[in-house]
Amino acid sequence: MAIVGGFDVHRAQITFDQVNTDTGEVRTGQVCPATRANLRKWLEPLNGRPEVAFALEGCTGWRFVAEELARAGIEVHLAEPADTATLRGKKKRAKTDRADARHLRELLVQNRIPESWVAPDHVLEVRALGRLYVGLMDERRQWQQRIHAQLFHQGVPPIKHLLTVASRETLDTAALSPAGHRVVETALDVIDHLSTQIDPLRADLADLGRHQTACRALTSHYGIGALTAPIIWAEMGDCRRFSSSDKAVRHTGLDITVWSSDNKRSGPGHLARQGPPALRWALVEAAQCAARSSSPDHGYYLEVKARIGANRAALSVARKLARRVHHHLRSLGDAAWVEAA
């Protein structure tokens, strides 16, 4: 391989470190500002050259960099950030952008890059829509919580289901101060505006869930519907890159992390939360359906709920679903990633 390099991508600049493996010549520097146009111009001397490869971490901004590398005919390696940091070992000196770029280059030369999946464009588009949907839902929920907080702060009995007409009428007559009423009215206006963005987005995702091959297949698992299927599909990615279902669960961030050394242990474990938040949201939403008596996981859910509570029972079912999704997507192979007609 003639040229091997690493990119450390930031909003202000892209730091590069590359080596010519034939001559041993090393080049370092920055592409500044970090825009598609500047990067395309910087890559022009490498266009069409054989045996050129670059690695970058799968952090914010990787998409346009990977697209421009592929456009120039350069081999792209997307590194998993957490595993890349682990391979760096204990920090012995100041961490810099140049050191990060060199680290990626060295891993690539040694064939030790912890590869992440470079998703096709149509999958990246669904990811963006899914994350937007989850973000808007979170924001709407926060405004509902503001209303509940204001009601409690002024001693008003709680009002459930704030999106219904009956609840709105009850809020109008609630015994609140003038400022309290203004807080509620403002929150309701924001909620209504967010709903106008959420509803068509939900319809688009559900439509994809009914027509894309793999998404339609995932809805055969109890709890996964037309809405959550495309989010799980896009965020889970090509499961053939995972050697086991345990690694798929680790990707979701639903695995439990515990610090231990010799006979010492830090206490109860906590969720890793290192995977895509939208994926965790979709899996947990689907897992909540295990509370229904018709669910095949209902018995397991009740057993875990009796021991450690409903929330952790749902998380346990979510991990089961992640494993099932992993095996199902693997079995579909390339057909799982065909764009919906």
C-alpha cells in the first residue's frame, strides 16, 4: 500500500498524518476550514492513485469526509471511537489532534483498526430522520414535564394526557397564578408546534417500515412496529460485523458495565450508554410491550419485574430483542440493505 493516513476531524479543521510506505516519507498538516470543498481540493493529487487508504473515527463529521474519500477512489476505514481509545492505552503525554491522527495511521499500517460500518447513503438518511424524530419527542416530553412541574409547584392536582382535548380544557380552568397560566400556555404552544413536525415525520418512518424488506421482517418480532423497525434497522447496521450477539448488545449501549479488580467491585453495574441513543429508545419502546399478556416474553418480564422492578425488566427484554434483531439481520445478508422501492 503506497499511502496510508489518518484523519482527526473537528469542526474547525481536519488534521492529517500520512506516510508513503514505499519511501517512508511522512506528511502532516491540516485542512482548514473543515469543509467538503476544501477537503475535495486537498484530495485532488490523490485522485485515482492506487493503494491509498485513510482512517478516521466515526464521530460527528465523518460522513462528508468518508464520502469525499470514496469519491476520490481512496479506501476508507471508519474506526469505532471507544475501541480506538482503548487501543491507545494509558495516556502518557498530552493528547493532541496530531497524535490522534498519527494513532489512526499507525493502527491502519498495523492492520489493527477497530472497523465500524460505513453505511450506504439511504441508511444514513433514515438514521438522520430517526434521530430527529427521537430528539423532537424528547423535547416535547420535556415541555410536558414543565407543565406538570408548574401544576405541582402551585398545588394543582396532576393532569394526565396533556395532548388530549379534555386535558386542555382542564388546564384552562386550573387554579394557577397569571404567570403559571402563561407558562402553561407557552408550553402548550411549543408542544403543538413540535407535534406539527413530529406527525409527518412519524408517518414517513412508518411508511418505510412497511415497505423496506428488512424493516418489514423486523416487525415479526413482538413489540417492533412499523415506526421503531426503521430506526432499529438503520442504527443497528450490518450485523455481520459483529462476531456474536453479545457484541451487538454492546453496540446498543444496553450492556452493563462493572468496575472490578481482584476481589474489589464498585457495586451495582450501570448501563454503558455508549451506543446510539435512538437505538436504545426504539428497543426499549418495543420491549415495553412485554408487559402485555399476549407477548411471548411476558413470563420472563414478570419474573424479572418481581426481582428488580419494571424498568430493569424492560431493559432485559430490550437486550433479548437486540440479540434477535442481530440474528435476523445477519440471516438476511445483503438483502437487508436494499433501498425501499
